[in-house]
Amino acid sequence: MHVTPPALTETTLAFAFVGAKLLIRGNEQAPVVPSLDDVIREMPAGTHHYLGRLQGADCVAIGLPDQAEAPAGFVLTGLRALFLRLPEATLALAARAFQVVEWDRTHRFCGRCGTPTSDKPGERAKLCPACGYVAYPRISPAMMVLVTRDREVLLARANRFPNAMYSALAGFVEPGETIEDCIHREVREEVGIDVKDLQYFASQSWAFPHSLMIAYTARYAGGELRPDPAEIEDVRWFAVDKLPDLPTTVSISRRLIDTTVARLRAQAASNP
């Protein structure tokens, strides 16, 4: 946990949230993260959490009251609307700020005995003064896997995806599972096939609301596609030169798809 400096300067950036909405200067097309002075001057008091430094500037997360409204010259917007609008490092810190603020908002009382909690000195944690229970910010690990079959990739459109967007399969890890266990179970449950040769690709913090996406590739091992209608609207094998609409480049799913497709194309070129 970062230690808050004795004094925060006027250049301190404030990632202030009302619910899941971030307060920015300007608008969604040209967003600017406001200074701490701006937020203190324009908005009601909120809880502060020091995040560290970004390009030499101190940064804080602020949870504002639920009824707060954006003053003139500011807007409240969801983080998804700021994809490709804010620098990647700034957007990543905004996502971290949201997770911290959401954790603080949802852990005001002890989950064991119901007593109001307090901040634990020296740590980002909530301490119950009655029973001693300590609650840290929650991280929910989730797997993502792109399954390949020769020169094809398996992409699905979930019921929640808008605009016919297809992506790799994903799902949350259940208690007692490894990531690999989760991949085998989720792929079998969601689309009815088996996979093999799992290989780690990369991970990404995903603040919707507190996930860690852990991405893999895998090879098709057998079975017929049988999508779970409760989760999957459509699933298909796509040739690498005939891909559908894909997620934004901000997401790890797009990087996973782009990297895998480039590899399959290179293999096809070397082995026509």
C-alpha cells in the first residue's frame, strides 16, 4: 500500500467516482482527469485513497456521495466510454481507482458480525474493531481462452455482447479450481468441446467490477459445438482471414485474438 505524502500538491490527480461514473473535465471525446483542488472546490466531500504517482503527479481515488452531480464544465461517465480516449496508463489507474473506491463503499460494515469497520493502519484493508476480521480489496480471477483448430479460431458471442461482437471464451474461477481446471470446465460447459495444450498468454486487470483476466490459448481436442443458450448466443469456427467484429484493442481479448491470428497466418505462409 502506498503511503500518503504529508501534503498533496495542486498537481495531484483526482479519480473521483459517483457510483461507477468517473468525474472528468470536458467531455467523453476530450476527457481530462481533474486536479484534487478542482474536485474539492466543486464537489461534496468524499473519502480519499492514495494510489501512488503517475508521470510525477500524485494520484488519489475519491468516492463521492451517491447523490452528487457534475458541476458546470465536468461530466460523469463510465470507464468504457473512455477507452481509447485516455492514455493507457491513465485509464489503467482510473480502473484501479474504481476498484478501490468500490471496495471501500461495499466494506463499511464487517461481513462477519456487522460492526462498522475502520481503515487498518499501514495497509489497504478494513478492520473490524469488534471481532478483528480484516477485509482486503477483492480480486476475482477469471480465465479467457482462445481455442484454435488448424487455421481457425473459436469465437463466441455472449448474450450480453452488443453489436454482434465476437470474442474468446471466458469465465470465473470457482473455489478449489486452478486456472487450467477452469478452462476445461468452462469450455465444456459453454460450448461442449474439449481442449488440450493450454498455453499462458498474458493477464489484465479488468475493473468490471474487480476481475483479473488470465488469458490462454488452447487447441481443439474433440467434441461437437453445443452452445449453452443461457450464456452463448452464437459460437463458430472462423478462418483467420474471415473474422467477425471483435472487441476493442484496449481489452486483452483483442490482443489475444490478434496475436494468435498473426501466428496462424505466419504458419500458413510458411507451410502453404
